[in-house]
Amino acid sequence: MKYYELINLKTVIFGAGKIAEGLERFLTESGSKGRLLGAWFTDIGDLNEVFILRGFKDYDCLLQERDRVRLSPDPFYAGDALLSYSIDSYKPVDFLPSVEPGEFGKVYELRVYQPTLDGLQPTLDKWTEAVPPRVEYSPLTMAMYSIDGPTRFAQIWPYESANHRSEIRGKTVADGVWPPKGGPDFLRPNMTSTMMVPMGFSPLK
């Protein structure tokens, strides 16, 4: 995939279950130009939110799909359970393969950083060096950088549990493998971490 899209849906309380059927239908119907890769509801972080990851073979397909969402009379077939949504476009880093469906973890962590004004390329360079030894401890689903809005660097990591995440992160820090050496020097303090659980129809589990 040449482009990715991360959708954030803000719903009513317990909204993920209420919109699941319509959401799956909207994302997979014949008119869709994107490939559904992941669908999660938040468990730690801002609650009552859903995140969707989709891939696109080219930028034209991404724009066509964006229009389909924006012009829909019922975006994501979510009805009144959807309060608002945002859609961000990303390009993948070139040191990871394309995202493919599979079972990788019961929880996923979405981390989003804001690099300094001159920090995106140094961040990519340092991650290129540091990711190979890091993924020997646990897999990395995707790392990608935004191509619209403020510059952001997003990562999605699967884990067996929140405890497993803490164990892995602690061990990689203790072993000097993570974070990338000098990497934090090129990041702003604006960072978020969200723990998400795959929805029943999510290709990534």
C-alpha cells in the first residue's frame, strides 16, 4: 500500500457496539476504494472512540474514498451514535512491509508523536536503524507520517495484553534497544498513547 488512512470516530457511550454492523458494511461495500486493515475501539485513553486503518494503492483512490465519506448522507452508516469524525492521511515508512491482516495481539497501542519542524527526517533515519532490533521483542504493525494537517508520526503496536506491553517496553529500555538513540531530541512533548481492542470484523486482531 502506498497510502494509509487513520479514521477517528467519536461516538455516544458504548457506541462501538452500536455502530459495528453499519460500520463494517460501509467500509467493505463494493463502492469503497480503500482496503480495510484494522478496526478498534478504545480501552485506555479517550473512551467511546473507534479507530479505523485503511490502505490505498494510490492517491486518487484515497481522494475518491474521502469524497464518498464526506458526501455520504450517513457517514459510516453510524446514524445518531456517531458524534463526529476525523480522517488523517499517511505515507508509510519505507523500512516496513505493507500491513497485512492476521492475528498479532489482543490489544493494540496507537502512539502519535509531533516531530519538531526539522525533525521528521531525523526521526525516520533513527527509526530505520532502531526498528530491526526492536521488533525482535514484539512486532510493529506500522509506522507512518502524516501528509495533511500538522506533521505527525504514528505507530501501531500489537501486544497480548497491557501487562505484556509494559514488560516488553521495560525490557527494551533496560537492554538499550529502545527508544531510538537520540530520537526524542527531534520530538515535541505533544505525544499520545491509546490502547485499543480489535472489533469483531477487524482484519488485524
